[in-house]
Amino acid sequence: MLHASVTEIDETSLVAKLLRSPLWRSDLVTIYGIPEDVVAFPQVSLRGLGTEGDVDILLHSPTEPEVTTAIQVKRVKAGESAFQLGGRPGKLNGLEEGVSQTNALADLRFSQVYLYVFVVVDSRQNHAENPSCYGATPELKSVIQQCLSRCQVSLQPSAGLYQREFIQWEDQAPLTVGGYNGHLHRIATRIQQSPGVTEWVQRFVA
């Protein structure tokens, strides 16, 4: 293959690439309940709130600072080996960590919290051998959906779950030619944001 695999883009780099693109950014922030004027900040440390870790995407509304959306991102990847007999997607174990991190954000009382699961699929070799197959096989999709169903059960009731697929089926640069699908499994419930979180966000953006 002449081009790099979409599965080789690490989580931090993938988030940065998507937020730099007006088209991709729009896909990530135009969910019902998120204010239209939000500014997106990647990789924001939570140290100022007296805890460890970070928010993968922080969405701040200048006109509604009390409606801050905090998003944790996890990748699931299906590269060439996943298409071999008995293969499984990679990074599935990270979803459990993503649930814990998202629940921790809900405990801090951000107005809205989401777990975004980015499913990155490199099906170039499989497509070359089976031209009618463009993305993950039904077996791989089933494994992923089972894991997402367990995530939904484990997430706090107010937390949302959004799945986005990035499929590279031709030997072109990642995030160019391919298939891109989104599915909102559960919309986040807006709660009254903690005053401490609002003050922290305002200090950060200042």
C-alpha cells in the first residue's frame, strides 16, 4: 500500500485532525442540545478541578458558559489482521476505561458529557480481494456493537454515546476517500452544571 493506514493515527492526533477540519468539526459538534456557537478545545487538563486526567474535547459556548460539553474519545480499530479468520477489532479493552472517564466527568457535573467511539477501519486489502465489501465485516460489526451495548448500560444515565466510523477502503490518504457513518446511540441529558465547573471553564478560556 502506498498510503498510511487510518488505524495508525493515534487518538490525540485523530481528534486534532478532525477539529482542524471545518467539515469534520461540524460532524462532531452539531448534536442536538450542544449550543451552535461552541468553541472546541482538545486535550484539556482537569487539574484545575482538583482531579487527574483530561477532557479529550471540551466544547465551550461563549454565550452559555453554564452549558459546557465534555467529551471522552476512544478508538476501536480494525486493520488488516482483523479481517483474517477469527480476527477481532483492536482497542476494545479501552472502551471500559472510556466509560469510567466519562462517568467521572458526569460526577464533576459538567452540563453534558459524551463518550465518542471512533471506529477506524482499514479494509483496503479485504476490498481488493472482495470488491463488494467496503468496510468491516458483519462479524466485526457485531463484536463492536456488543461492546457498545455494554458501554451504554455502564454509562451514567445522563451521559451520551456517539459512534463515528472512518472507513478506508481504497489506497488513498486517511480521512479522504472512504466511508464515514455516524450513529447517536444515546443523547446526553443536560443537567445543571456545577458553579465550580463554570468558573473553571471561564478561567480556562480567558
